[in-house]
Amino acid sequence: MPASALMNVMLQAARKAGRVLARDFGEVEHLQVSVKGPGDFVTAADTRAETILFEELSRARPGYSFLMEERGRVEGADRTHCWIVDPLDGTTNFLHGIPLFAISVGLERDGEIVAALIYNPASGETFTAERGKGAYLDDRRIRVAGRTVLDDAVIATGIPHRGKPDHGLFLRECEMMMSQCSGIRRMGAASLDLAWLAAGRFDGFWERNLQSWDMAAGVLMIREAGGYVTGLTGKPDMLSSGGIIAGNEQIHRSLSRVLSACAAAS
């Protein structure tokens, strides 16, 4: 399916920023041996990528607002449109030379996500979706997996790292989930987790304490791939609450049941 004018704008911006990230990623290995470490370098790479995305998207769609990881909220003259952007999701992976990180771009129109792109510069995989037009991996239409029971399902999640709350709750959830599913995966980049779920690689996903730029593109992608996505309480409040459950209809229902049981037992 040929890309729309809007998607071409997003693709061009992401690929330009991606070339910079790919170049910087190639330098990380050399920095691992330094005493200081590559942390400052990765922060600079993140900022460079965000600047490119901001400039390219602003040039193509003047006046649109932005919500970005580094800049925060940038109000434009057009309040009905907002780009929701994570220039480098999976910073810790990037820092350690692990090729699982992504640029995530979602376009919100009148409070609804209408276009989404998740791009991994290390692998070249590009996931895209537009409302009502389906979800794609490069030029191939993608759908969520058809497995319907947790016994057969591989579930992705995010482990709360140092400085994040809810470590104890996560351990209880993980213990309960491990007893009921085929396997649990933690990849380190929520946007890619959601894109891989849309492509059928994962069967389900849950996480809490995310930011809207971690999820915006992935939420639309999963819906356009035939999946279900809600907040942790079943409401469509993912972007505001920071909690998310996703899968096909049956897996989503099973995940919700397990997480509710864990919350009730805690």
C-alpha cells in the first residue's frame, strides 16, 4: 500500500533522525571502555535525534503542537494536532550496544491518535499505521497473533528499574503470570514491544508508569492490527494513566483477569 502524504512526512523525518542514531550507535561500542562511560554521549544522541524530528515535522506541518520526551509540551498555532514523539525509546539498550531501540512518532488529532510510526534504526524495521487503514511492517500488512489462551502465549512487559515505584507489585504480577503463560519477555523498549505485538511476535503486553510518548504510536498500531488495548483498569486511559494492557480480545481479557486477581490479593 503506497504511503500517504502524511506518512511520507513521518517516514522522512524518522529516517533522517534514524541515520544520526545509527551513526551514534556505532560509536557506543568504542565508548564502553572509557572510565566516564557513554552516558553523556547517549543523552546527546537522544537530543540530536529529537531536534531533527522537531525541525522536520515542523517544516512539513507548520503550526502543529508537540509533546516530546526532552522538550515536553510545545504549543503550536494549531491546537487540534499534536505530534507525540520519543526520539530514542530504549536508551539503556542503546547505551549497552543492544540493537533494540526505536524512534516513535504518533499524531494526535482532536484527542485521537490518527497516525503512527515506530522505527528501529539498527534493524531498519519500520512499523506504520493510520486510523482505518491497517498496520504495516514495511510494506506487509500485519495482524495480532491468533493464540487465545495464556498457556500458549508469550507475554511482554517492562520491569520497573531503579527509581521507579511498584517493584513489589510487579514481582507479584510476574510470579502469577509466569504460572499461567508460555513465557515472559522484557525487551527494554515499550514502543517496540507494542509494535511486535501488532506484528504477532508477542501475544500480550502489560506495563505501568509509562509516558504517553512510549505508547501513543503503539496504541494505534495494535488497534489497526486487530488488537485490544486499554489502561490497567479496562478504561481507554493509557496515555493519561501510564498503565497499559494489550493483546487480541481473548488474551487481553485473560491478562486483565490475572492482573486484577493480583491486585486484589496484594
